[in-house]
Amino acid sequence: MSGTTTAALRPRRRTTGPGADRWVVLVVLCASLLLVALDATVLHVAVPAVSEDLRPSAIQLLWIVDVYPLVCAALLILFGTLGDRVGRRRVLLLGYALFGVASAVAACAHTAEVLILARALLGVGGAMIMPATLSILRQVFPDRRERALAIGVWSAVAAVGAAVGPLLGGFLLEHFWWGSVFLVNIPLMLISLPVGRLLLPESRGTADGPWDVTGALTAAAGLFGVVLGVKRLGGGEDPTSPLTLLPLLAGAALLVLFVRRQRRLPHPLVDLRMFRRPAFSTSVGCIVLAMLALVGLELIAAQYLQLVLGLSPLATGLRLLPLTVAAMAAGLLGARVLRRFGPRRMVCTGFCLTAAAVLALTAMGTADNSPLLLSGFVLLGFGLETTLFGAYESMLSEAPADRAGGAAAIGETSYQLGAGIGIALLGSVMNAAYTPRLRAVPGVSAPDATAAGHSLGEAYDVAGRLGGPTGTLLRRVARDSFVHGLHLTLLVSAGLLLLGAVMALRLPRIMQCGAEPETGAEPETGAGAESGAGLESGVSAGAGVEAGAEPGAAGVPSPRVSGKQRASGTPQVPEKPRVSA
């Protein structure tokens, strides 16, 4: 078999077939995702209160904000592949427990060091939860049509969590102290742990060979270094600084060693052969490009709404809410769109829609234009979610089911890397367009011009300190320079999105629908056969195949080969070709 599951021995946890409780499993998994998505953004509005109470240094404050995504991104591959070995449900439940404990520690932190440690533990818990939710979803929905609908719901919940985080944080800060933004996790964990233990099925991949602990640690250290270096670049740090350059180079070197090691091992931690499949590698590339082009824009858009248009944080959140609503709608409609148009047209169209929205937003100026922002954000959210949905679904469906945890970890890691690189790249474009104009403002000294060139917020602070006509002039020049940089950044993003649309042409033209074989449906013979009803994860043959065949260049289906034949190395005798419905 290509995958095993202890659910086969427990009829009450059967998650496939008619009348199964897989939709209840989806609810539990979405609750897990909501928790992680909330925690990724809920702290943003609490940073001023944390600074006032704990008095952290600038470096400590940076680590308080960044250590969670840093640790989470670094450990995704480690825990994703560990779940394939020891059980995805087990890793998920351990992540729940760690998340709850770390939340309590963060809420009660009295020093910056304790809060940084708690946020790091939250990152570990998030790295355990995120790939486990996707890999379990991959297992309990063997039929690709149902799985596409489940991924749509999953992605819609992620959009809700990211949007609700700042709003929930703002509400809690108005009524309680800053630690309450962490305490909200504990009741959810107290519910999720027993419910998850009762309802979630245990599943794991093939356990051929020992787990590559050295490779897992190498990947974690390499990703940590790369993400740290990229985040420092995105924060405007000097690229030649040792604190930026050394983590970046060391992380890249470790990742190269990790790849070479995986190619040599007979039982690698991450099966790099997945990247030979055009659908898988293209999907990962599309995720990176989509996040690279868009995440930096979200940060710049929030600054535009608050600093250029003068909106309050709450009004800014409400202005960005249509983007989230459109993303939710795209996620819920994604399964139907994917079945009708196929991965290639869906992802390509999503990139084009997003590029059109970005180009439309270049009409933004120093005056508020509500209709333009509303239409642009709606189109942006719908196009982005359409792109990510199609890419994630194609990536998961193309990966062998026994490698679901590793595939999910690769997808989440590409998401995080794309976001980090996007902030660094678009931030650099923005700074290159914004800073030079501030050096030639009459009456502003060189030190003040340098300070004003760091950000629009600092420019406003310098202008307020100078006062008079000089301060007014500096404020106007800084605002105009920011809008100019925003336009240039939007054009670069549009180019990246159009590049993604071209890349998406390598995806399969049609969605191959069908269910992966169950143990009861296609019993195996020999010592490896399992008895009882349960979940068997089949391995697809060829690019983009799910219980059927992806038409090749000549339109001829490829033969389907069983997962056991692949795993055992026996000669592969193709079954009769079958064309999906």
C-alpha cells in the first residue's frame, strides 16, 4: 500500500465512503486552521500596548513580532514529514497542546524575553498544526471533487482568520489588557483537543527506512537562516550587514546540502521526485509568485489607507474587509470553477484577474476614491484566492497520498518564503522610489531627510517637529513620494502576476476527478494487504492523475499503477487505461 491508517481498525472513525463523517473532520480541521490564522495577525494591533508595558528594545520588539512566522516556516518540513511517519493526528494533537500552553505563557509574560520564548513555542505549535490539517484533509477526502470543495472551505476559513485577527485584537484591547489576545486561544484548545482525539482519524505514510533526523534538522536550520535574512532585507536592513548576509548565505548553503542529501538517500525525508512532475512543481512556483507579488502590497496598502488617506486602524480594517469577503467567496466557489475550467485556466485566470486589479489600483492618488478601492480590493481578493486555491489543490492532488504531510509542508513553506521575499522585493522597490525625493526638500537638514526617508510615518514625525512651511512642504513631498512609490510597486507586482499566468500554462488542462482506491474497494493480495474498512491512499501515476489518467500530449491516458507496485519495486503491469468522467 502507498499509505496506511489505523482508522481501518476502528469502524467508528471510518472517514471514507457514503455516510462517512469526513465533513465533521473538515470542521475540526478548519477550527485548527482558524486558530493558527488568528494568532498570525492578532498581535499586530497589540504591539503598541506591549511596547508600553514591557518596554522592549527595538531588537526585542522585532523578535516579538517576527519569531512566530520565523520558527513556523523553519519547522514546517520537519513536522510535516514527521507526521507522515508517526501519525498526522498525533502530531496535530501535540500541536494543540503546545499551542495552548504557549498561549498561557505569552498572556502572563512579564518580560520581553519570556514573550519572545512563548511566541517561538507558538511557532512550533503552528508548524505542527498547519501541515497536519492539509495532509489529514488529503487522506479523508480521496475523491478529488469532494477534496476540492473541502480545500475551498479550508482556504475560506484561512481568509476569515487573517481578517478577523486584527479586529478581534482591537476589540480585546479596548476591554482588557494585551495578554487577552493570547488567552483567547486557550478555550479553543480545550475544545479542540478532546474533539480532535475523538473524531480525527489517525493516518500515516509508508514507514520505509529510518526517519532522516539529520536531514530534518538541516532543513529547519537552512529555512530559518533564509527566512531571517529575507525578513531583514524586507525590513530595510543593509544587505551587506553581517546580520543579514550571514544567515542568508548559511541558510542557502544548508538547503543545498539538504537537497544533495535527499537525492542520495534510499528513503529520503522529502521525495524530490515530486518536483519532476510538472503539475506539482508548477503549483509550488505559482504559490511563491502569488505571495511574492501580493503580501508586500497588503502591507503598503495598509500604510496608504492610514498615512495618506488618514483613516483610523478600524476604518482601515473595514476598507480591507471586501478583499477578505471576495477571497472567501472565491474559496467556496473554487471547487465548481475547477471542475468546469480545469487547473490551467483557473490559475491562469486568477493571476490575470489579480494583475488587472493591481493595475486598476495605480489610479490611487492622495485623495480618497472609495469606489476604486472597493472594486480593486474585491477583484484582488477574488483573483488571489482563485490562484491559490487552484495551485494548492493541484499540488496536493498530484502528490502521493503517503507523502501528504511532506507535500503540505512544501506548500506552506513556499507560501511563507514567497511572502518573505515579496516583502523584501517590493519593499526595496518602494524605498528606491520613495527615498530620493526627500533628500532635496528645501530647509530640511541631511539627518532629518535621512530619518524621513525611512518611512512615511517617520517623515510625518520629522515634519511635525520642524513645523511651519518647511514641515508642511516635507509632509506633502513625503506623501507624494509614497504614492509614486506605490504606483511603481503596483506595476512590478503586475509584472510578477503576469509571469505567474504564463507559468500556470504548464498545469493540466482538465481536472481528473475520481476517488482513490479504498481497501474494501480494491483489496490487495499478499502479506501487505489490510483488512477492514478504512482509508487507503493510492499513488497517482503521471502528472495530474487522480484515480484515472491525465491526457498526455497526444490525448492518450497513461496507465494507472497501484501504490504497492511502486513501493515494492516489482515490475509494473499497467491496468486497463481508464478515462475519468
